[in-house]
Amino acid sequence: MTLEEIKDPAGFEKLRNEWNELLEVSDSNCIFLTWEWLHTWWKHLQGGRRLFILTLRRGGQLIAIAPFALRPREFTRFVPFRALEFLGTGSVGSDYLDLIIQRGMEGEALRALAEYLAPGKRVLELAQFKRDHGGAAPALAGLLRERDWSSRETRFDVCPFINLSEHSWPSYLATLGWEHRHNFRRRVRQLTKRFAVSFEVAHSEDLRREALEALLALHLRRWSGRGGSNAFHTPGLHAFHDELTQLALQRGWLRLFLLRLDGQPAGSLYGFMYNRRFYFYQQGFDPSYERHSVGLVMTGLTIEAAIKEGAEEYDFLRGDEEFKFRWAVDVRELGRLELYPPGASGSLWSHAMGLRRAVMSVRRRLLSNALADRTPATRGTGA
């Protein structure tokens, strides 16, 4: 067993084919751990981090990847130290982050990683992983605790999802409440009577570009009067999604839909189909069509499309927004782990992070109150 540190972009680049081959035979396999997602994130959204990818090989064969980055010192976090975190961490919405380990090699690989990390003095802050699903991150935490590390695990968020196994579109609709099912059908009928409706998925570079531009413009327009959105608000995020959607189109993963009413873009829904799962990433629609519930219609049509493609699951990803629970009843929890080495440095980190959590809690409460005051109550948005 050999362990290697990858700290330069060239080394990250060379891992491309091996990375995805390993991911496909791991229990962590998801769109957000593909080389395409994480490498594109690194190019555009690294934010001063340093690469710190750990690879494990046995007889030259790659059996595990710890996709870490070293976060820059941030005095606003109350300690001038660095911490290791997952590549993809942040507001871009990389859910289900984790270690990538060949199925059947988890025990050996985790022990090797724990032995390497245990003597170090760096804190690990690992977020956005699945909780209570046998993930590698919690198992690594257990091994480090055996080596006198301390830890704190909290719930980070939830991901509502629909189990589509063995469902047809009619059988899935039958699981919904009568009112919601009736409302969806009524909205579809009203749209088709009032407008010439087209709803197509980007299958070419030209349509990808058009649908993405529509998504960005419509999403930002819709949220401009509601305190803004942090989904596409920086040049780095624009560049990330432009490159990522190109790569995903080439790999056959992209599901970027464009809704036109009388030939004009009225809505766009951005998702992925990967490993027989549909991931609902984001959507945008023209506020002038809000009363027609175009968001509701697009969601229903993409669930139908996912079923026809053989998806076993439709995942709404992070967030407990009300509209998701009109369609989904199951939820998956995301977790956050803080792992502190023994000794004075770990103790300092732990106390500093406690202070930071208290300050952030006050900030979130104040922001929530401010947004509540600025955002008008709405109904029938179809979001």
C-alpha cells in the first residue's frame, strides 16, 4: 500500500480517467464526486485553497482517494490556522461529498488514511456527506477518535428525494395527494391552451448555451426582488457552470431543460442524470409567468422524463423548501464533521469553532429576520 500527496494541478489532471473508474466501483458514486465536477470547481471556485489530495494504491492500482483541499488562513474564523476540507465545499451545492474507496477495500484504506492523518496537527472540517448511510467520512472519524482525536458531528442539511424504483409515471402520480395531482394536470392543460408550449432538453452545444443563459437570467430576475440569490451571483460561478455543463453534455449527464411559451424562454430547469439518478440542481422562470406555475409544471415534466429514462431516484438535493415536499416524502440527511487532533492546537481549534458557531448563529438569525421583513408572502408560485 502506497500513499501519495497530490498538491499540484498537473497531478490532479493526470488522475482524470483513474478517478472516475474508481468512483464507479465505490459506494460514494455520485455526480458531485466526479473528476469533472471537482476539477472544474477547483479551476473556478478554489478561493485560495491548496490542493491536498491523498491517493492510495496497491500494486500500482488506485484503490482510494481522499479529495481534500487545504483551506487558507482566515482570521475571521477566529483562528489563524489552516484546515483540511473536501474539494467542492461551499455554496456551489456539492452534496454527498466523501472519500472515494474501492468497494471491499474500505477497512484497509481507512486504516491507512487514519494512520497518515493521526500524527498531524491539522483539523479536518468535512461537510456535506451522507449521514447514517455507511459513509467513509464518519468511519474515518471513528478511527481518528481511537487515536485520541476529538470530534463534533452535526446535521448540515437535508435532501428530499423520490424513490422511483418500479414506478411508471401514472403509478407515481397516484402516490401524490389528490389536490397536488389535480393542480399539476390543470396547470399543464392551461398552459397548452393559452400558449404554444415546447419543453426540450439541451442536446447540442447551441441549445446548452441558450438554456444556460436563460436559466441564469431568469433565476436572477426572479430573485432580484427577494433579497437576491447566491446560486449564480459571481463571475466564478458563471464560469464554473459554463464549463461544467459543457463537460456534462459531452459525457451524457446534462439534463438542462428549456421551456418556451409562444417561442419565448419562460423557464429553465438544470439537472443531471448520473448513475440512474436524476439530480434537480436549480431552476429559473420568468416572474411574469408566475401565476401559471411554470416551476411546478417543469418539475413534474422532468420527473416524468426521469422515469422514462429509467431513473431509480429523483433527488431534489440540499434544502427543505416547501415545493420539494409536494413531490417527495423521503429525506436524506447531510452531515458536518469537525475533527480535532489531541493537544493544545486541537483544543484551541475546538474552542474557537465554538465561538464561531455562536457568532454565525446570531448572524443567521438576524439575516433571516431581515429577509422575512423584505420578502412578501407569495402563493401559487409553482416553485
